[in-house]
Amino acid sequence: MNVHPRPAKPPLKILLCSPRGFCAGVVRAIDAVERALAKFGPPVYVRHEIVHNRYVVESLKAKGAIFVEELDEIPKSHAPVIFSAHGVAKAVSAAAAERGLLAIDATCPLVTKVHREAEIHWRRGRRVLLVGHSGHPEVVGTMGQLPEGAVVLVESVADIARLKFDDESNLAYATQTTLSLDDSQEIVNALMRRFPQIVGPHKEDICYATTNRQAAVKEVAPYVEAVIVVGSPNSSNSQRLREVAERAGAPAQLVQGRGEIDWEIFGSIGSLGITAGASAPEVLVEEIMDAFAERYDIVVETISSADENVSFPLPKKLRAIA
């Protein structure tokens, strides 16, 4: 009986970016939903995806969370409603209070910091310029901290040329927390050239997790033939990781799971970088590594650019059972 040996799998070196995946704000938001389910029992309503990740949302749905886009989708009940990590406009909090809903705010503390800064600038008589992406829930929430028209959105350097203010000496800027460091710095530099008296944040608005994950990708990209970013298409920080990888010279694909891997792109490579956006769970990274291990003889090396030991306490209404 002839036994045909299996063809040897081609070798593949995987450089695994560290840090990757969940940040402290995401961990806190997911914990908030799970603790609320434990404390109040299902259903627990969540306004908008708690974090931008389909896997996370589906797993919380299975435990009894109901996701809605607007509060008027919630029937009259004593069930709590949780605001997502991206933050909400003041009008949303006010509407929840008016309806007597038990609102639990899982806004990331680093987003709350941007809200507070914008409010302080406005109270001091400054017009606030927000660097960010139109329609992103974090931007909608930040702009909704102040009266309509008090915040001006700046999406690109080109936008700056069109800005006109009666009083250019009373301006301040803030940024969305999940932007590309390079892009946002370019916009901020252009703002400062155009409005030399503009006031910036005391401490960088772009969060530590965004910064660290982008730094790790920049380090890995020059040494690999391609990069996979694990994350959802509506996740700003995941999209920025893909852009950072491509800018650093590595073709990159953003995937939500192993089923989305484009094997045409990755068919003949000998080296691959893998990272994950701040709302992507590690189980998805492992699933993608397994998919490559089925096709290649893999060797994995972790490349670390920073150590993270940040954690945030749960929202006050949930701390008693922590």
C-alpha cells in the first residue's frame, strides 16, 4: 500500500503586535453590560454597539443585552439602559432622565476627558474646533456636549482653509481619541499655523491605546510582506491601524474573523504581521492564527512596543457588586 506523504506546508513567520486588542475603556464597557445583566437580570438595553465589534455585540445579545440606536426603541420598563463607550450627547442623557430610565454611562473616561475640555473652553468664551470623522458616534457625542454651533468639525487640512471666525484669538481644539497620530498631527500643525493663538488640550486627546497599537504596527510593518488587522469596519481605531500599516509599506487587510481572510493576497507570503483594534477580542486573533497554521508551518514572534497596565473603575451604579 502506497502512503503518499502530505506535502510540506510552506513556512510563515508571524510577527504578532503587542499591545493589541482590548483597551481599558473597552474592558470597562463590556464589564458594565455583564455586571448590569448580573445585577438587574435581562433584558439590559444598550444604546448603540457597546464597542464596535460584531463578535462582542453578538455574545452580549446571547446573554440578554438588547441593542438599540435610539432611546425611543426602548419600551416602558425598569430595565437599565447603558450608554456605549463612545459617549453620548447631553440631549440623550436628558431624554433618558425625562423618561425615568435607569441610565448607566459606560463612556470611556478618556472620551469623557475630551467632553470636559470642550466644555471648559466654551465656558471661557472659546469656539471649539474638533478634529475627527463626521458621523462617528464619539464625534456626535462630543459635539453634543455644547449648544449647536459651538463646536466646528475639522476633518482634513483642506477644511482649515475654509474656516472663518470673527474672533480668531478665542479658539481651542480637541481631537477624537481614535485618530491616526500622523494625520491628526498634520491637521493640528495646520490649525496652529492658521490660528497661532489657538489653545490645545493639556494632555494629548488621542488615547494611550490608539497610540500604542499604532506604534507597534509601525515597528512591525517594515519587516513583513503583509499585515492583518483584526477589527470591525466601523471601528475607527481599527481602520487607522490598517492605514498605518499601509503607510509603513505593508499591504493590509481589515478582517472581522477567519472567514474574511483573502487567501489570494496572502497565498505566497513568507512573513505576516497581525494586530487587533482596541475593541477586538483576543479569541478572534487566535482564530486567525489557527487559520494560517492550517495552511502554513508558522513560527510566531511577539513584537512589543509598550507595556499597558491601565484600568478604569466601573460606572458608579455598578460598583457595589464589583
